[in-house]
Amino acid sequence: MPKRDRQGPTNSLVTRVHQTMVRYDLIQSGEHIVIGVSGGPDSTCLAAVLHECMEEWDLTLHLAHLNYGTRGKESEADEQFVRCLAQHLNLEVSIERVTSDDLANSDHGSFQVRARTARYRYFERVAQQRGAHKIATGHTADDQAETVLMWALRGAGLTGLGGIPAQRGHQIIRPLISVTRTDVLTYLDAKHLTFQTDSTNENPVYLRNRIRHDLIPLLQTYNPQIRRSLSHLAEIVSEDEKVLNTVTKHAFHDILVPRQDAEEGQSCHISRSRFLDLPRGLQRRCIREAVTHIKGDTRRLTFLHIEKVIAFITASPKPSAAYECAGVTVNHHHDVIAMTKVSMMVHLPRWEAQCLSVPDEIQMHSIGCRIRTWREPPVADDDSATHGGPVACDPMVAHFDEDTFGLPLTVRPWRAGDVFCPSGMGGKKKKLQDYFVDTKVPKGVRSQIPLIVAPEGILWIPGYRQDDRFRCRSTTQHTCSVQIVR
């Protein structure tokens, strides 16, 4: 911030920009700023205004321009204009050219998205090379209004309605976010500064252009100050969103189940019961927080996806069920909901086997569960739905005829070649891999299931099936019970 004994700017627009920079703490005195300049009115105005503030704020400025070359002579004229502007302001400038092929080979999305991504990456590269603290872009209140309407038309939540932030992260700043394009044009006219016109801004194929040229003029018949009103709406929502984000992070932390084996940014596990205790609004926000935690963003995550995830979690737990959306797979693990990045499902870490006596209790930190065993009076099965079917009443508790197998038991992950005799199949053997495929157990879940194994074979696939050979019957004399506690 400039020293207090220096007099502030007197020009109306410059004064407003000065107030914006102070209000949002965008720039500190003595900083080096890279200004992204396309040659259009907004970025030209930004360069000129910050140039006026150079002495006041003790700033070092550097212009940066990326030439896409997609508009032929127009693109060449834009580049030449930026060179002349830098010379006029006595500032250094960096210019780089990219081709359509370069953009085609970059990230997915429309041309506009790829171009924006390339532009910001270039600005960041220039900032790093020049040792700059900030990158300034020329977004105005008009851009803000258009963005809010675009998100509203798409049915966005508060994040979208918050529009363009005055500052993104610690580096990207928008000093003109509180001034309108009319203010910009008035300023340029007063300073006798010219600018370039991008003909694609008139092309109705782009939604933003239709909003700018058709929708906003229509809304102005209802509210002549619609641009400022939408800009104020974005500011209110943005500030409220910050408060709600804090509440969401606390709620997400409360429902998170720590896992020592969970790789940062690859998966997360949440308590189903604690999640269901949250209000619906916080449930939605926690789903978004979880997806962001896993994959770094919420791209392709829609309102419908979130509603389906909540419905999936709310439904009675079915360990074999899974739901996939936006690059994330959601699975039930009794009271724990596992959310995993799809591309990492087959790369979850393996874990070491452990011995298990009767009675006993062991902690499996690597997969986030505790396993208990105990003896109790005989529990008859007789092919009842309670124990003879796929899963007992509590899918994480099973009872066995202790006289049919030896000790000690072993808790281990599944292995290629494993076979068992699923209960309810008349003692027929089945490869465990085939069973997983038939019951649609996701690959990432398979390696995390703690198989209970005796010297004679697999006793139990917790949450799924027992082996028919070891289940309790009417003739059982000694019962061994096992419980998985998440």
C-alpha cells in the first residue's frame, strides 16, 4: 500500500481503481506487476491506470501479450499495438505466439477454454521469469455482470453466482472489477488513447456475446443499472460464499475418517452416519469439497451428480454397489463412504497380512478398521436368510463353526487364484476374481477388503459372502464370531 503522506489520484476512474486495490488488498507498495494486455479497451485502460499509479505505489510494471494468430491481420495488428503501447508508456513488454495446433494439443475444452488456459500459463511464465509478484488482468464490472448471467443460465450455485473474484489465489488480480466498460471508454477518450477491436466479440455463436448484445440490453429496460446490480450481487454472494466455505471445511473435517493408506489427493473416506446428520445444503457442499479434495477441481460435477451421490449414500449400504461421476467412484463400506479418483482405483496401496486368534482384537491401520473375534453359544444357520444368504443382518459380523477349521486365522488382501465356496451355492467352488466381477465389486475396493482366512481356506469376504464350508449349522457345537469395525 502507498505511503500515507502521498496524495491519492484525483481522476474518477483512477480513484475508484485505487479504492479497489486498497479494499481487496490487491497490490503492495514496491511490487512488480505483469499486466496481461490484449490490445482491447479494458486491458489498455488497465495498463494506463497502473502506469499512473506507478510512482504513488512504487510499482514496476511489465506488459505481456499472447498472439493466438487466429484472426490473421487483426492478430498481427493487436501485437503491433501492444508493442506501441509499451513504447508509449515506456514499459518493457513480452510477446509470444502460439498456433491453432498448439492450442489443439493442449487441455480439453472449447477453443475459448484452451485459449484462456494458454494465456494464463503464459502470464505465469512471464511473471516467474521477471520475478513479478502479481498478474493483473482487465476484467471489468461488465465482465462480472456477463459472467453472473452465464452461470445463472446454467443453473449454477453460489460459487458461480459469485462471478469473477477481485483476486484469484495470491497472484491474479483484477483492479478494474468495480468499473464499467463505459467508464473505461470515457477514460481512454479523455487520455486520447486508442485501442484494438476484436471482431469475434460480435460473433453470436458465443454465449457471452449474446448475453452482452441481447440479454443485458433487454434487462436494462427493467433496470438501467443492471450491470452494477449484478456486480453488487456477485460481491455479496462472493463474501457470503467465503463464510460458507469456512463452515463447509469444518463440517467436512468432522465427517472425514482418517486413513493412513489414503494418498493425498487420491481418495477420501467419510462417515456415513455423520454425513446424514448434516443439513441438505451442507451435504451438497461436502460432496463438492470431497471431489475437490480428490481431484483438485469440480469439473464435470453437476447438481444432478451431487443429488445422485447423496441418494446413493442415503440408501441402505450395499457393499457391492458403486456410483461414478466426474472422475470419482463412490462406494459403501458399512458406515464408511469411500470416494476414490477413478484413474487411481487400480493403484491403491497393498497392505500386509496379520494373524488373528480367537478371542482377539487387532487394529488394521492400513485399511482403517478394527477386527474382533470371540466365542459364543452355537448360532444355528440352516440356510436361513440371516447367515446362509449373501450377507448377515449386520454385513460386518459373521459367525462360523469353529470345529470346521484350524487356527490361527489370517487377515489378508485377496490374491490371484483365490477360490471359495460362496454360501447359497450348494458348496460349489468359485474363483474370487470371478465373484468380484459377477457382483460388480470395483477394482479399487477389492484390494481393500480384509479377507478372513483359515488354514483350510477363505472363511469370509466381509460385507459380501461367507464360505459355505465353515458356516454355522444346527449341529454346530462351538461358534466363532468375527466383526469388522470401521
